[in-house]
Amino acid sequence: MRVEIFSKFVQISIARQDEALPKILKYATKYFQNQHHLSSSILILDDGERFKKNYLINWTYHLAMQKHLIDDNNMALETLLKASYLPIRIKIVSPNSLLECVNISFRMLGANRAVLILDRPNHVAKRYISALLSQIVISSDLTHIYLDSSKVDFWHFLMQIIGNKIIHNVKLEFDYDSFKMNGFGKKSFKSSYLTQSEIKLKNAYTTLGCKNTDSFFDIKSKYFELIKEYHPDKVYGKEKSIVQFYNLKFIEIKEAFDIIKLSFENV
């Protein structure tokens, strides 16, 4: 269900299979005199029934759980109620019509920054992801969420969003290949002024959340901490994508530590 403002009316979009539909239709039929039943919608034109309109908008708004999206001006309850002088259109749609699919890919931007890229502007998707990753978000625009990848718990926070899901009529689909190539593969960071071995070493420190000035003892302690946190056994029995994610992260941590360990042995 979704409640939003259009240029000439307030629209309540609701799936035909929604359990609330019969109650909404009953209320509209019982309490509004000037209404028109169309093939897949009901248009309420009563200009003098704002109290009843306000009730209908408030009710459907909270049924749709849009109270979590109050910073979207087009769907804020206060904005919707101010527009209740407009006709109300109750639009009955198929379930899939309410879903908007947003594909999300991942890129590393050097050693300390990363970005999540939405294939289209979508407030719900951006708000949901930004809320989960609030501790590592640097900034954002319509289709990009920039992240601080130097944070010690960067991968821990990032994993909170992994997994295709539906949030408020928006289906989030993650490009797992982009996460693997940019977060776990060997193509994650390139710079023309570094040699390949220097790039690998720099990435290794970033993976473990360590600095090149840290002692080997501190690096080893961090390594054991991460190995324990991302051990595949912790997600045994969960969906395949999550298990694969842990496996890749576990391998990357071990490889990173081996690279750093070798650099200390060669000093």
C-alpha cells in the first residue's frame, strides 16, 4: 500500500489481495456521497468532507507504515493531510505493480572510500541503506552513497544490507559480483603510483582495519578477532548468498594477514 500526492488528487494505491482493501472500500462507500466507481479505482470528490478524508488518509498512511518515511515531502503525513482538499483516488493494483526494483552495486574508491551505486534514484532504498550504514556513511546524492572504508567495522556494517529484500514496496537487488570484485577479489584497488606488491600490502592493511604503523602483535590480534567474527560456521544453514559472502571474507582476511606477515619477515 502507498499514499502519495499527485497534481490533481491524493492517491491510495493498494493491492487487490491486500486484506485491508474490503475495509477501505466499505468506508469509502459508506461515508462519501460523491464517489465514482471506475474499473480499478474509486474517485472521491467530496470537497466538504475533509474530516472524513483526513481520517481515510491517516488510516491508510499508517497501514502502509509510511510513518518511517516522513522526510519524503511527497509522502509525509502532514503534507498529505494538507492536500486532503483534493479528490482522493483509491487505485486497486496487482501486487507487482507496487514494487519498484532497485539494483545496488559496490565499488572501492581507493583505500579509504567506497560507494554504493543505485541504478535509479529511490528515496526508500537510499534512506533504508543510509540508516543501517549511518556510522560509515560520508555523503550521498540521488544514486550514490559514499562510505568510509577505513572504519574498523566497515565490512561488518556493510554486511547488514546484503541480501535481496523488499522494503516498503521497493525490492532491493544486490550485484554480488561487484561486491566480490571490489571488496573480496584481487581487483579492489589500483593506483598508478604503486607497484602491484604495494597495492596488495595496502589492501591487506585496509582489509584488517590496521595501519602500516601498527605492531605485528596488534595486527595479529586484529586478525584473530576478524577470523572469529567472519568464520563461515557462524552462518551455517543461512541463505546461500550470505554463506558465500562469509566464505569470501574469511579467505580475504587470511590472505591479507599472510601478505602482511610476509612483509614483516622480509624486513
